[in-house]
Amino acid sequence: MSDIKFSKDELDRITGKIKTYFHDEFDQEIGAFEAEFLLEFLCEEIGPYFYNRGLSDAHNLFSGKFEELGYLIQELEKPTI
């Protein structure tokens, strides 16, 4: 898996959410540097679990749709004598 890169706008929004979470849940102020450092850790250490789950969900979705498509194709068959 390649490194996750966020745009400046995305990074600002995500770190803002992390800072808000720390303030609301722990009554602790953290700076942008600390929030970015935590985000980097989460992306590297936990991100692959979410990424793999997403791939698995996509695979299951496509498998189900492919099977459904197979049935639809079979319904198009013409009877033979």
C-alpha cells in the first residue's frame, strides 16, 4: 500500500477534528504538530486495517453483482430444440 497523502485542506480538517476530540474528550489542548503526528501514526499503523476492510467490502460487492449479472445473462438465453 502506498503512503497516504492528504491535501492541505484535508489535513487541516482532519487535524482540526483530532484537536477538537482531544479537547472535548480529554479536556486537553494539543497543537497542530501533535495532531499531525498522531494522524501519521494512525495512517501507518491502523490505516491498513481500514484499507483492507474496504478492499474486502468492495470485493464482496463486486462478487455479488457479478453473480447477479450471471443470472441475468442466463435469463437472456433462448430455448433450443
